[in-house]
Amino acid sequence: MRALVFPAIGAAEMAERATPTPGPGEVLIQVGAAGLCAGDLYIYTGKNPYVSYPRIGCHEIAGKVVAHGAGVASPAIGTRVVVEPFIGCGTCYPCRVGKPNCCVNLSIIGIHRDGGFADFVTAPATHLHAIPDGMTDVHAAFAEPVAIGVQGCNRGQVTAADHVLVLGAGPIGLAVAEVARERGAKVLVTDLNAARLQIAADLGLETLPAGPDLETRVRAMTGGDGMPVVMEATGAVPAIEQAAQLVAPGGRVVILGLVGRGVPVSLPGLDFTRKEMTILGSRASTGCFPEALRLIADGHIHYLNIATTLPIAAAPGVFAALAANPFAYHKAIFQMDAE
């Protein structure tokens, strides 16, 4: 089969690999569309602390079931599915309390085991969700990042009563913003990059340029209160630190962005009590794929329409371009049957 392989840091190449065989409890999926995530770029650039090389990346996967491993009867052969890529051990504390996304022994498809930048991939039958009729594989591949937005909004308990500030207009920031908007919240998106901010505006989201006076402008907009909910989706330390300044007393901060292992973040200690703010982490998702697929099927997620769809053969050049300029593609999706 064809596969995009990361043989080492800074390298990505198309190669022939043996088609994997599904093990007990697994299925074999013929990949239809595979989304490129920042995590895949981190594999390429060597910033992902969990990956080993060589590796076939990608955890945003849509395709169809073509074979069963031992003990598997469903989904039926031919069923179109998306893959939930975080696999918990089922026995550690977070797994026991319903947080397999935080599993101590976590295995992630496309990180710890080979992923969807290939004609075929294996996955546990328990981690598949049927694609609604009429939805393309390209749109279905957005289920994983949209589920991250659902998880973030669940963590922040976002409702129609909230005013939500999203820091970052990248793919995850836009997913968070559109999920929050669908819940009826008043949403404001900010970013340092003007082009990304324009994309948010084109999606009908209210925008505000980031900058050193952001806190002043936010307070002016909110009668001095600050934002009830701040969703951080950049992974930039200054943005995480600023989130604590932007949130209203009694409000919630949700951190979705990833910083490097061991990188410190400074927060104003007095504000923990003075503001009685709640600071929450949000990692990937758990139990959120059904809602994500529903939101996509019902037309509530618009940022998927701005993705650049490319053949998998173009992937090495795409990764090289993104390593040189992270804004070269806002979101790339590889379509396996495209030429």
C-alpha cells in the first residue's frame, strides 16, 4: 500500500508498505480522507515528545471497513466510519473515571502506532463511529478536530448565557468557536495573524485583533468585567498567561493549546483567590464524536469548507511548506483517491 512515512525528524516520503492485518478486536479501514493536524507537523519537525521513527502519521481519519480481526462482527464490512484515535488502557485511574483521553498508558493512532496517511489503517472496532449518509469523507475527517471543540466547550460548560473569547483562529480555535456559537453563546475570536482572523470573520464570527492592548479593549467591551469564558487554542505561553488576565472574576479559562514538555507558564497567584476563576485543561476528546458528526451533518461547522484538499502524493511537499511557513495552509486534507 502507499503510505506517507516520517522516517526521521525533518523527513517525509511516500513509500510502499505492507497492508496491515487487523488484530483481535480490530478492523482494517480503507482510508478515504486524512486530515493534517499540528500534531503531524510536530512529528515532522521533531517537536512531538511521544513519537518514535519511522512512523505513519495522521489521527484524523475517515474511510470504510474492509476486514475484521478476530472477535469482531461490527461495524459491517463496507460501513463508512471515522476513527476515534485515543486508545485508553481501561484500567488506570483516568480510564476508570471516564477520562480515557488522559490514560496513563495512552496509545494514539498516528503517534504511538501507525496512522491514516496510508491506503489502509487498523483501529479498534470500539473506536469507530459511522459516517452519516450524504457526508463526504473529506468532511467526515473533520470529526476529530470538531470533537476537540466539543470537549473544550463541555469542559468550559459553555451555554447560550455565555460570552466566550477564543484565543487563536487556527483550526482548533475555529472548531471551538463554531461549537460555542451553535450552543447559542456570544463568541469573539482573536489572533495575532490577520489572515487567520479574516478567515474567522469570513465564517461570520466576530473578531478582535490581538495585541498588547487586548485586555483594555476586552474590559471596555464588557463594562470592566472581562470575559466569562476564555478558550485558549494557541499553545503560546503568552496567550495562556494572558487568558488569566482576560477572564472575568468567577469565570472559566479552558486551555486547549499545547506547550512543550517542561515549559513553564506563569499565572498571577493572587488572582486564583481574588477572581475565584476556574482554570481547566482540555485534552483531545472523550464521548464527543457523535455530537461532532451531528454538528457537521447539520451544517453548523463551516470552517471545513475552507480546507485545502490534496492528493496524498503531495504530502511531502505540504509538510516542507508548513515547516518553512506554518501559515502556508490553514487546514490540509489528503484525499486518497485524488490524483
